[in-house]
Amino acid sequence: MSAGPPDPPQLRALPSALPTDSELIARSVDEPEAFASLFDRHATAVHRYLGRRVGDLADDLLSETFLIAFRRRAAYRADHVEVRPWLIGIATNLVHGHVRTEQRRYRALARAAGTQEAPGADPADATDRLAAEALRGPLAAALASLKTRDRDVLLLVAWAQLGYEEVAAVLDVPIGTVRSRLNRARRQTRAALGTTATFEETR
Amino acid sequence: MNDITLLREVGPDAAPLPREVRSSARAALLAEIGAVGIPARRRLWLPSRTAGVRITAGVAVAAVAWTAAVVIAGPDPTGTPASGVTLVDFEMPTFPLSLDPVPEGLRAAFDGDADGSSVADYRDAAGENGFTIYVSDEAPDPGDVQGREVTDVADVDVGRRNAELVTGREDYCDVDDQGLASHCRTRPFAVLVTEWREDLWVSLSGQGRYTEADRLLHVADSLIDRPQPATLRVGLAPAGWSVQFFKMGRVLTLVDDADEQQTLTVQIPQPADVVPPGELLDQLMSPVGPLVPVTVHGRPAHLVLLDSGYLDQRIWFLQAQFADGTTFELQAPEAFSQEQVLEMAEQVTYTP
């Protein structure tokens, strides 16, 4: 009696890849401790975004962002938005509770910059690094003057580097609204800097 | 360099995340993770709003509704009450348009914030028939609403302006006294949208009888450029404070610009939620002083100091009436003197 076909070679399992953010959140519903890894992955980015908007208050809001995210983890929808934008969205909502702090920060930065160096007189210099540096003050002043919802969109795109669809998802507004708010924010920002800078269009 | 790149490269920057801050935040998260399953976790609402929620069960439903509608902010443990305030004259933000005439039997209520009022809701006494006027600086899209199916979009004229009349059906649920949706159904809707002027779009949304196109158009034709004040107003406010929001024509909150944990709220409770003065001490949370009889608008009123239940902060609670007998309540930080609370209350007006 001939032997049967040899057993197929046992496949040794490859070391599993790290779980994705979405997988960690899903797992954390039943295993809450899994959520801690998301802090390790995203705390720095969330803190930097918050810090650019509200300065030192970011230290407190970082903790609150992750506490709120943890409490809402069961409601997270991976098909709606990825985890980093979701966290940034929570952080943005927390900033709304400190709008005046944010505006004061921009105004203070504008004043501080104003005492250092005046903007370059030649618009062509705006492409030059030194001239760009000189725009720090006017740029901060421009941010202070924007409406909160327009500033949100502008800074989610510029600082959090979210796409339009991600901004729409985290702010829960139609994508057309994102575009119109961004256009308005950019128009007003350019107008505020208009006498000192020229800009290339963003594609 | 475009403006987005400019923002990234020379816009305000952040300090690096300090190691101790990172450790502290991570420890707080781990503590929360470890606490899962333990009920009665700390709420993240501002203390004075939480106080409003807890005053009576009846108030809680309405208060939760507007609390949830605004920013949920964590308490700032470093926040400290101001040591004192100075009251100054105060002008409330206005809604930019009026109706001339106002349809008979309808009353207006306004929602807004420090930038002004953006919603005027006109409703009959039963709340079934009326319309809501929204103003915004960007074009609204009436069809982009969950649960709404557009069946027709018609070009119409409103005065000398072009407008769109969007009609269809939408899902609708009643809300019970627990704030839960019940008796869901579909109903017709009609929304008229027009660009009133540059950067001012008007959206007129009808309910009940006002879903009829002719009736809605008639309302639109009566819109005029005349700012309207909110129905609930204060004539005084602490220097350095501003409007945080006003809602439903019955709730107004001011906030200290220098410390957003410090708020002052005036609200008109529904008649069924008015606590008889004799029951105030029993129904209010944590009174820390006696019920002080005072006079406001020439009528008896009651003032009491409460423990807010948050960071040892105490707040004044005043229950008073307007000359017509309508009850209103005022909550203010303890930094207000008793006299200032009464001064504020004397300048509260309500014109529903």
C-alpha cells in the first residue's frame, strides 16, 4: 500500500503586523487597556496641534482629548474617519471651549512679533524665507480675526493636514461647506497679509 | 510659498510635549481605563451648567438639551473665580432681520452667540405651526439634511430677489419629557433659500401650515432689514464678560473673557418647572446659606448661595419674577456681591 500524499508543509505563522488604529479601538471596547497604545501613537501629534492653537493649555487639553476619545470609543466608526483625524476633531471641539484663550494667544504673538521686525516692503520678498519670517506677526493677527468655524477648517487643513473629506467628517458638515469656509478663511488671511505678501495658489 | 505652507512654516508653533505632561496624561488615561465599569464618573460639563441641570428634575431635560448643544469643555483645574466684578451697561447681540407684519398668533425666540443671533424661530402657542429663519454667511443646502428627501426645487421670486423653494418629506420624531425620541413619522417640509445680500443668506423653513408654499412665500415677502434684540436680555454685565450663547429665547449665558470657567446664566423655566419658594431649599442642590428674601422688579424674590459641587466653588441662585409674574432664575459666581446679583436681576427683561 502506497503512502498517501505527504502532509502539506506546516506554515509557520509570521509575526503578526501591529494592529491598526481602528483595530485597537475595536479591541478596546472589550479590552479597554488596548486603547493606551493609541495614546502612545498619537499624543505628540495631538499635543502639537493643540499647542499651536492654545499654547500651554494644550497640556491640559491633551489629557482631556484622550479621556473623551476613550469614553466615546464604542461610537467610533472606522468607515467614517480614521483615528488620527477623529482625535484631532475631539481636540478641536475642546478648543472651542477656549476660543478667547486662542485669540489672546494669536494677538499676543502678533504683538510680540511686531516688536521684533517689520514685514518686508517688497511683495516679491514673500517667497524669501526672511520675508516669510517677517509675516509671523501679521499671520497670527489674521488668525485671531477669523471666525472660529473658518479658522477650524483652515487649521485642520494647514496644521493637522487633514483632507477636505476628513475635515467634513470631524466637523460634521458637508464637504461643500468645508470648501467655502476654507476659501473664505484663506481669502481673509491673504487680505490681512496682502500688503506684504503675494501667494501661489494651492492646487 | 502659498498661505497654507506659510501657516505651517511660520505660523504660531507649539512647545514640544514635555515628558512629565505626557506621563501625566497617560496616567490619567490609564486611571480612566482602570475605572471602566465604575459608575458615576465625573461629568465634563462646566460647573454652573451642571448646577442648572441638577436644580430640578423638570429643568434637567431642558438644561441637558442646551448643554449638549454647546461645547463640552473639561473643567480647568487651574481656573479660579474672579475676586470681584464691576457691572457695566450691556448691549445684547441682535438678529439682523424682522418681519413686518409678524403673522398673527406667532411668537419669536432667538438663538445666537457673541457674534449675533443666527436663528429666529416663530411658533404658535401649540408649537405646531410656524417657521424658522436662519441667517448665515454661506449658502445653505436644505437637501443636505439626514432623513430629508427633496421632491421638488422651484425658482421663485422674493421681492426683487431670486430664491429657491425646496420641498419634500423628512423624518420627524416627537421628544418626550425624558428627552427621548418617540412617535416618529415623516412629514412634509418646505425651505425657501435666498441670498439677502452679499455674505448674508436667509433660509426660511416652514412647519405645519407653513409648509404651504404660498404661506411661506408670503412670510418671505414680509422680511425687512431691521435688527431684533433677543427676547431674554440683560442690561448689565460684568466688565470683560460677553455673551457665550443664548438658546430657545429662554436661556442666556455670559462668560468671563479672561476665565471661561466663570459663567452667569439667566433662564426662564417652563411654568411646570417653577419650584415653589417654600420648596427651594429642598430641591436645590447643596445650599450653603439661608434662603434670603429679597425684592426684584418690585416683587418678592429669593436668593441663596449654593455649593456648585466643583472645586469648592459656590454660586448664587436667584429665583425672581418679572412684573407680569413670569418666573426667571439667575445663577452667578460667588465673586458677585449679593447687591450685584440683584442689580443684574433688575436689568433682566423678557419680551416673548
